[in-house]
Amino acid sequence: MPELPEVETTRRGLLPHIEGQTIIKLLVREYRLRQPIPFDLGERLEGQTITAVIRRGKYLIIGLHQGSLLIHLGMSGSLRIVEDKHPYLPHDHVEFLLANGKWLRFHDPRRFGLFSWIPQTPEQAISEHPLLCRLGPEPFANEFDGEYLWRIGRRRCSAVKPFIMDGRVVVGVGNIYATESLFQSRIHPAYPCNQIDLDGYQRLAENIRLVLLAAIEQGGTTLRDFVSESGAPGYFRQSLMVYGRSGEFCKRCGGLIEGVRLSGRMSCYCSGCQVWWGRS
């Protein structure tokens, strides 16, 4: 699934091509996504000018003169800019013709994506829309820090990895980035939240930011399904220290990378670096 870095990479890539552009035409080849695309979506969008491209968690919000377009890339979706007459691919379900002659195409083999017009402005949607209003802070926001995590985590006895992957706690820390952040913080993914001290959470908050920023800088994580808005894969996978490396040796200490199942997912960790008590 495209995670926060992939969505932010997409937002940054699209912004110079679509902001300020008027939507001339909307073509829908497949209406059956996670939620069916409304048949009147073209009537709502055609003739409108794109005023903003905002990310909230894993959602993109395209601001218009009237309302907004809420987009989620689902499990395998991507948005890309193509020139006029560029042949469309299988699973190119939605495309917009813009005033500059370029097309914005949405590609989604698994059809778990979301395309929905909403009457609110992007700012109103963030505070009012049911898919957005209950989300936790952005990992780059001022209110997200070690003290914030410690204040919430000290009341929980669950494992720390599912805790930081909870979008109501903080948005955008998916499986890959939670795994890598815990490794950099030397915290075992199964360690109980209420037994990690403030120093541990301060390291963790800082490393969540650093890992996500590095992934954004490198274009996201190369997965089987994800490509960036240009059609090129991301490159962060080359920098992964523990994710997907169970049975291999740690690049830092030489210890064995092991796995533990948490909330139905296999979580990799270094048996030498990530000691059980959550301290370096």
C-alpha cells in the first residue's frame, strides 16, 4: 500500500503540473472502486480550477473553487501526468484533461482507491470529514514529539509497533516505516508501550521523522505495485535496514534479523540492536 512518503512524493510531483489548471474533461473507465465513483462527478469537476493539492495522512485533497476532491490510492493506486495522446494502460480507471493539455491519470489494478467529491474546502474537510477528522497529528507537526507519545503510551500495555501504526495516534507510520523507526531507536517492536520511558519515546519520535523524511527524499519505498507520479519506482528500499530481511544479518551489528508476529503482521527486528527493555 502506498504510505505517507509515497503519497507525499506524489503530491510534490503533481503540484507544479496541476495547481492553477482548469479541468477540461473527466473520463471514467471504471466506476467500481472502493466506493463507486458518482456518475455526476464530471459535472461537478469540469470547468473547475485546481487551487491546492494537500496531503492529510495517506489522503490527497485537491482543492477546487467549489468543494474538494478526496483521493486515496488504496492498495496499489498511483497518479501520473502524461502528455496528450499517450496510450492508456489497463487499469487506468480515471483521467482528467487539464487546460495545459496534459492528462492526470489514476491507475489502480486492485480498485481499492477512492475518488470522492466533497462540498468542503480542504481545510474544512480536514476538521470535519469523517475519514479525516479523527486522524492523529502529522509526524512533522510541532505537537508530535516524544512527550506526546509517552503521554498516550504510558496508559497502554499493548506492543509499541501497532501503537505507532495507529492512525489515531499519528498518521502515516505504516508497516515499513514503523519497522525501520523502531530499529533506529533500538526498541523491540513487541515491547509494551507503558514500559518505554520518556527518553525512549523521544528517540522514537525523532526517528519516525527522520525515516519518513529520508523516504520522501528518496522517492518512497519500491514495492511491487507502487510507482511515483512519473511512473518511476521509489528507491528507499535500498536503504532498509530490517524490513523484509528476516534470517539475514544486521548491517549495523551483525546480529540475526528475526521476526515476531504482531497484530497479524510479521515484524522484523535485530536481535542484537533492539533489546527487549527498549533502551540503547
